[in-house]
Amino acid sequence: MGQQLHLWAIEKVDHKQVLSASRMELERKYAPLLCERLDLGNYVSYTGNKQVPVLRLYRYKEAFAYPFVQEMLRNLSLSEKDFILDPFCGLGTTVFTAGLHRIPSWGVDKLPVAVFVASTLPLLLKMEPGQLREAFEQLQASVESQSPAPVADDVAIMKVAFPPENLLLLRRWKASIERLGSPLREVMMLLLLSILEACSYTSKDGQFLRLRREKPVAHPTEALRRKVQEAERDILFARQLGWHRCWQQPVITLGDARQLPLLPMKGLPNVIITSPPYVNRYDYTRSYSLELCFAFVRNFEELKALRFSVLRSHIEAKVSPDEIPSHPTVVEVLLTLKQRCDRLNNPRIPAMIAGYFVDMERVIQEWARVLAPEARVVMVVDNVRFEGEMLPVDLILCDMAEQAGFGTEAIWVARYKGNSAQQMGRYGRVPVRESILFWRKR
Ligand SMILES: C[S@@+](CC[C@H](N)C(=O)[O-])C[C@H]1O[C@@H](n2cnc3c(N)ncnc32)[C@H](O)[C@@H]1O
């Protein structure tokens, strides 16, 4: 119902104005600023973190990589005098890298598991070699006699995700770990959360958490033992790199990029290095539902509330009829998709697109409010295509930023992505850009 009303509202927009092939105009306007940097292709995804101690311990698939942030620090010539904000900090790649360069930084994320991971990974730099192994062995001796800790077991996925004996043992491990003192407790909990997927029939291999009954499932104690060994190896590796000596602790806050919390430290941020959710139907509260149900929400109601509080990049997002994106290109795409609504593989895609751009406009206005004059923004975004319609998210956001008081200095194309085989068959192989946007506050 909301969907129909919304599109009805879109129809009231002046068609002559919006159907002016605004995408072509946008491409023309920004063509002089576009350049290829395909050498950064591996670094705008999590794969670039696979060789990086500490960060590789938690597989946050939507992250960009440590070498990408390093490259940006170099490119912007940042030093200890700067102040970096990442308003969508995820596992904290930006703030972790900034910390290792002694640059003050602030990370914000709406997902409690992301805030926990970003805050806990740096604690590994404080661990003595052997400390985690010892804690694991002590806990293992009594884990079977622990009463299982509570989890949000009214959530549907929790009823089918694990073999029952695994779920029971994981809950006993949770109870054991909760008895530890800080920071061992947080670090061991991080390692426990990082093995949930391996101990379950699920995999994060698309926009959702998929249930794969045929999947081999790890034994919790053995998986945790291996993870502790990996962490011990990384603690030593990080020490060899001298990371524990050159560390500036970032501030990490649970918050909403559309309405940032109060600044937690002195001064105004003068740099943003970030990557928002992409408008690709990806639902973080589903992909990370096991972790959330294990340690961050008490029941389905809380999980649902979280789902509706994150940026509207997924199809369950609620959009009210009067929320119409201001950018003409978004309206143009919505009108075109409306004509093909019956062919879209989900009828809520237009509502998601509308909600996404309304949210991103708020996000950019918020940056204009909190950043220092002349501040710079580096943002990685992905374009998308629905039913053949290309949505140039990168250029639309540059245009929105211009309205909010930023100038675009460059757009680097880091990757071209194909699309689904089905779409390519129907529309030909028109690749979709994944871009790095560079803005400066005027
Ligand atoms: C692409 S990921 C960022 C990954 C990050 N660059 C990294 O390296 O880990 C986008 C993040 O935005 C977060 N997010 C979603 N809605 C948000 C909101 N309204 N405010 C702040 N963060 C939000 C998600 O939880 C997710 O961690």
C-alpha cells in the first residue's frame, strides 16, 4: 500500500522536468573528473584485508581494506594534526588504520555488532602473547558445566541455523566468556562471534544470510581453538610490526549517520574516509543476525526495531508516501522503474531507492554541518542496475553534495562490476562502476 501511494506521489512531479535524460547530463557534467584507478580494485573490498593482522580476524564482508585507507592517508597527506571521521565505520578499517598512523579518529555505526568489533579489535594490540590461549584452556576445562547464556531464541533463523548441540555449546561458551574480566572478555567474545557462521548451516554469501543444510558445520570448541591460535599469531605479528607502540586510540560510537551524536572530542573532523551501505538490497541486520541474536538484541522485537532503524538500503525499509527524493535523476529512474514494476524481481525496489536517497541526502547535510571548513571527504560507493536501468549513485551523490556545500574534486573508478548473468543476457554487458568520490567542503 505504502509502495503504491509513494509512486502515486512521484507521478505528481513535473514530468517534463524529470524526463530530460538527466543521467546523460550527469555523465557529461562529471566526465572530466572521472578517471580509472583499477589498481585499487582489490582494496575497496574486504579481500584486501586477508593479509592484514588483526583486521582479518573478523570477516566483515562489506569492509574496504587497510591498504585502501593507507593509500588515502598518503594521498591526502594526513598527519597527527588531522581528525578523521568515519560515519559508517563497520569493523573500523578507517579508524584502525588512522590509529596506527597516530591520527585521531572517530567511528560511528548503527549496528551494535559493528561498534563492538571496531572497539574490540584494537584491544588485541594490548594482549600479551599466550594470554588468549591460556584463557581458552582454562575456560575449556569447565565449559560443559556452565548454564547456557540467554540468546534471542525467538528469532526464526536461530531455530534452524545451528545443530542443537552446537547452539547449546556456543551458549555455554558465551556464559563462560562473560565471567572473564575486561579486556579478555571482549576479545574472547569477539572470537566467539567470529565463529558463529562456521558453526552453523548459514553463510553470508549474498544479500541475505543463506541457510545451506548441506554445509559442513564446525564444532564450536575446535573452531574457537583455531580462532584463538589465529589471534595469537596476529598478536605476535602486530608486535613484530611495532603496532602496539604507535597507537592512537580511536573513539567509536553507536549512532546514526543521518543525525550524528555529539562530537566526542575536541575540534571538528577535517576528513571523512567512509563507505555507506550500497543501494543493493543488502540487509546488515539479516547478514549479521546470528551475531546480533547472540549478544546484542534480546528478542525478535529488538532485532526488527534495528532493521527499521538502519539506512534504507534494503527492501524491507519503510518509506512514507511524502518522502520523495529531491534529485531529478532519482525521480527519473523511479518513474522508469514504475513502468516496469511487474518485471522487477521485487516490487519494493523503487521504495528502497527512494528511501536510500532521502537518507543519503540527510547524511551529506549532516557532514556539511559537522565538518571543519575546507574538510575533505573520501567515499566509496557502488552503482547499481535494476531491470536494465542504470542508477549512477556516484554522480547523484556528487550532485547532492554540491547542493550541500561541497565541491567534487575527483571520481576514481576502482572497479567495474558485471551484473547478474540474467541481466547481462537481456541488456548486454554494461559494467557498473564502483567509485571513490573526493569532495571538499567549500
Ligand atoms: C559498507 S559498510 C562500511 C564498512 C567499513 N568501511 C569497513 O571497512 O568496515 C556500511 C556500514 O554502515 C552501517 N550503517 C547502516 N546504517 C547506518 C546508519 N544509519 N548510520 C551509521 N551507520 C550505518 C552498517 O552497519 C555498515 O557497517
